[in-house]
Amino acid sequence: MILEMLTVGPFQENCYVIGDEDSGVGVVVDPGDEAARISLAVEQTGLEIEKILLTHAHIDHIGAVATLVQEYSCPVLAHHETGPMLQQAPTQAMMMGMRFGRVPNLDGHIEDEEVIEVGALRLKSLYTPGHAPGHLAFYIEDEGLVLSGDALFSGSVGRVDLPGGSMEVLMRSIGERLLTLPDETRVYSGHGPRTTIGEERAHNPFLMGGGLV
Ligand SMILES: [Zn+2]
Ligand SMILES: [Zn+2]
């Protein structure tokens, strides 16, 4: 497996380039900003990008989507509940004093527990709302890793004060869909460093006392 993490843009968002070495195909997950840097990283992997996957539609995760779609002519896939928030990208940006360029289209929807095949790699979607509507994590069981988006971070959890956010829903998502993965599962988040499920189960202060651990 090829896995490249790029931290991009003013929100220091983690974009991931993931692919299967043998078949030479890959996906870009959450291209938030700095399209040129992402495309250079893709070029260095030699992967042919088949899809762009979104964990959710906050602007820090989607800023480079439209540019990369032009480059790769590939579909953009996310959970259907992300649609309205994607359309509101210019408003999201304005509220932060920023400008958003062209709003990308969603070309297809990913349901809960859908398996997305990337060559021999199998990414299973885990519906994990609470931080944002339609939030998905992507679990690659064979590699023992999960892309947790903005649901779970090293030592923290996603904020819930943005539209559609709910701490109760987020805690349920984390407890039922992420903490149920094996302890050794490596967690690659939307922001911040890598961690593991076991580490977060043991030490994440947001998960203590909620009956989750
Ligand atoms: Zn977010
Ligand atoms: Zn984010």
C-alpha cells in the first residue's frame, strides 16, 4: 500500500493519497487546499487517481477538490448527507473571512459500510456523524488502519459547534464505530498526528467518563 499524508492550508488539514502499488491506482481523500502540492505528491507516487473521497464537506477538507477533478477527470464521492454543506462552501468560507472558488459536484454517494475497491485495497466506509452531517471514516482492515476524518483525533475529538454538530451523536459514532476496531489499528486523522485506537481508548480525555471506555 502507498499512503502519503500532506498537511495543507491555513487549517493544517491532513489530505491522504492512498493507493495499491501493484495495480498502480489510488484515491485522494479530503484534498483540502494546495492542489498543486497534492498533485505533485500524487505524481511522485506514480499512482493513477480513480476517485476523490470526502470524509465530510467542511471547507478545510474540500478546497482543492474542483482543481483536482479537472486534472484527474475522476468522480467525487461522499455520503449523501454532505450534499447541502458542500453547496454551502462559499458561505462557510465567508463566515471565516475567506473566499471559496468553484464548488465541486458530488458524482456519487457512499453509504454506511460500503466497500470502495482501489486496486486490491478495500476501504470500508464507517458512518460517523456528530462533527458534521454525513461524516464518514474509511477503514482498511487488511492494513490495520482507519482514516478518522474529524471524528477522532490524537487526544481529542471533533468540534460540535458547527451546523449539524452534536456531541451526543459524535460520542455514539466514536464509541460504536471507531473504538470497536482493534486496539492496534492506526488512526490517521483530519488534523494532527497519527495515533492508534488503543492509545485513544486509554488516554483520550474526551472519551473518559462517558461510559465509552
Ligand atoms: Zn470538519
Ligand atoms: Zn477539518
